[in-house]
Amino acid sequence: MLWIIVVAILVIIGFILDREIYFYEGGRFGPRLQAWLYDRWSRKYDEGKRDSQLHDDEMLARPLSEALSVSPVSEPFVLDFATGTGRLSLALMSRPEFKGRMIALDLSQGMLEQAASKLNKYPDRVEFLRHRSLPLPFPDSAFDAVCALEVLELFRNMDEPLAEFLRVLRPGGILLTSRSTEESGRKAKVKSAVVLTSLLEDYGFEKVQITKWWKLFDRVLALKGGSSDPVTAQSLSAALKCPACHSIDWAITSNTWTCRQCANPLPVTKEGIVLD
């Protein structure tokens, strides 16, 4: 009888771990463990996304580029939050009309290393930052667009990330994100299109458009209310706040960024990833 109880307990533990690690991608374990998991998965991560990535240009890069052209923003400054292996950054950079610059941010150094290898053709236009938790290390109204794909449902709730996306977007800036669909099976995390639209509007986003993307996610485009001049293309060094003193004043070498105000150092990997 005892062995039946032991087996049942092991099965339950296995089921919970499978759900938490592979289904919810470690999102409820905290950023350090989640980053460790993504580091382990990074080399093969794209294999499970291959079908959806075939439509990255059509469903992600082109709509964002078109939305930016409406403003118009000739050289937009874009944050690719939770960039993963850089799929959105690559798709956008591959469009000839896109002349802007991007910061590709992720909590996983391994994922960023994969992104850096894909985007090495754009060394002056895409910069990489490992940052593990909110709030974001940028000033208010720092970006013309913020992209955050397949990530909202991994937070304990969506309030903190949405508030941060709104904060770092300039008025009139563009949010490109996604809605986990009912077909994904993440019932506790799924918000209907109506509920998500209402949530975004409560946070100050306007003109919310939710479009079917692939079976597990819908694409979501929205504007931050208000209007302002474009930020235009900048660099990471002009936008990154020091984690110690919050100033933006960096002395940069090939392997270290040092804050000129408080001497706090940030290492830089051989791939050019700044480790915040």
C-alpha cells in the first residue's frame, strides 16, 4: 500500500513540475530560476517555434513597421522586451524600410547569445541587455515602440508589466504584444479579447487591435494615449539607467560599462551583451 502512495505522490509532483516548467516556462519560480531554465533551453528554443516564425514578417514586423510609418517615425527607437532568441528584432531589421535602432532585452543570457548570433549583421543598430526583473531600467517616454510577445501570461499578473510598458513609451508610441488564446490551455492566464482590451484601455492605451496570429497567441497592437515628437534612434548607453544611482552617464570599454557618477560596473560579454 505504501508503494502506491509513493508512486501517486511522485506522479503528482511530476505533473506539477511539468506544468510549471514546460507549460508556464518557470514563470512562477522567480526570475533567477526562470533565467536558468531559459539558458538551458536556448539552443533548441526555436525548434518549437518554427511554425509560427514562418509568419514573423507578415504578422509582426510588417504591421509594426506600417504603424510606425503612420506617425511618421523615420528612425524609431524600439524596445524588444523578452526578445528571447531575437525573432522579432531579426524580422524587423530585415525589412528594408526600417531604419531605426533596437534594444533587445531578456532575462536569459543564453537566449540573448542566440539573438546576438542572428543579429550580428546589425552591430550598430541592435544592442543587447540582460535585465531580470521589473521595473525597466529606462527613463519615462524613452521609446517609440515597445514589443513584448508571448510574455504577459508568464507574469503573476499583467498590471506591473503593462504599467512599465506605458511608462517607457512616449505619448503616441506603439505597443506590440500578444494575447494567450483559449487554445493554449493556460486557463488561469487567458484573458478574453474584451477583457484584455478593457485592461489596456484602463492603463491608458488606445486603438487596441487584436488579430488572430497563430493557434496559441493573438497579436495585439495599441497606442499610448497622447502625442509627442518621436524619440528617434538612440543607443543603449543613452537610455540605460545605472542600477545603483539611476544616472545615465557611462564610461564604456569592450568588456565593462562603468557609471561615471558612482563607479558601478556592468560586465559586457564577448557577444556584446550588457549584464545589468
